Amino acid sequence: MTNTLLCPTRTFDALPFIRRAESGYIRHLPTLTYCLVEYDRAHYSDALFQRFSQPFPTALANAVAKRRAEYLASRYCGQVLLEQAQAASTVIGTHDRVPQWPSGWRGSISHSDRYALVAIAPESTGLMPGIDIEQWQPEIMLETADMFASPDEQKLLSALTLPYPQALLTLFSAKESLYKSQWPEVRRYFDFQAAKVTYVDEVEQRFTLTLTETLTPKLKCGTDFNGSYTLLNDAVITCIG
């Protein structure tokens, strides 16, 4: 299947920790740039923070190696994008577990056991990036579907040609992207039932999520959000701008 989401313009690595990396732009939102890396947790060490010129946050002092590795891989992605954009700072801070972007920038971070993914855009574009990557876990999706997909949503997904577990994972990821996109506006937790999938175009790999409740005066029940998805080896990526 053709990738209708990511448009890579550069590939590179930082072996042995960063096995492969690419950067480019989102096809339907060219001002939204991304960096995707495949990293190897077995080659993580704390010394890599210095190698990548990233501060070691105190919040990771008691974290396990897995958490440190995924944090560093995602910050490396952000650093690559901010350097390419010639931003004044290439360091993404953290406050209450929420990324703090350099002045003038908005972004979104996601990671899994193998991948880290970041998308950024200048604030001047008006975009509110939300991006997510999830690795295949069909059994878990089938077992937990009722937690994030309503009966109507499950009916819609089951009618797609996409295998049902993959369709469920795509919906799960899409709602994660929505949450990340709208967090700067909502600034509070809202669950999976706050939006529902109302449209999926399998040819263009596009979807629409519609709010089922009012989140803020600007984000009223019935508001639509359009996004895209793509399948990547053993994972799915979704993006809302």
C-alpha cells in the first residue's frame, strides 16, 4: 500500500542506538515536518544524552532503561527537526510530563518499543500537531475494543477491508493523535468516548473524528477533525493537524 502520509526527504542514522532515521513532511500538511527513527534499546546508555547534546532530566533519575531510551529517541527526533528548521533552541523541555516546545513552535511526540516519532510546525501556521505511532497488538485490541470504540464505531470498522484488529488499532491511534493535538487547547484529560470515528477513506487513508461532547467553548460537540493514517511494517501511524 502506498504511503499517503509521510513524505521523506532525508534518511540517516546514529549507530548503534539509532538504527535508521528519516525526516520529511506530512503529505497533506507540507508545513508540518516529521522525524521517525527506529532505535535499539539494547544499545542505550546514559552517555548518549551527552552525545546528542540533550540534558538528562531529573524526572528520569529513577526511570528504567526502557523509559530513558524512548525519551532520548524522541528528543533526538525533535532535535533533528528543530536543527533543520534553524530554531533558536533544539531542546524540548518537559513540565508535568507534557513536552515544552521552544518559543514559536508547536509539536507532538510519540514512541513505542522500537520507534520514536515527532512532528513540529511553526506557531504561525496555526497548526496543532497530533501524531501517534502504535505497534501491532491484535489480541490486545480485540480484548479491549469496548474501552475505546463504541458499538457504532466497531460496526463501521468491521465493514472496512482493513483487517479488523488493524482497524481498531488505527482508531485507537487516531484518538491518541486527537488528544495530543488538542491538549494545548483543552488542558485537561478527556477520554476515548469524547470523540467518535464518522468517516474512513481507505483509498486516501483519511479519517474524520467528531466530538461527542463539548470540551471547551471553541471545541463544541459535533466539531470534526480530519486526519490521515499509514501502515508501517509492524505499526500504524496517524496524524491530525
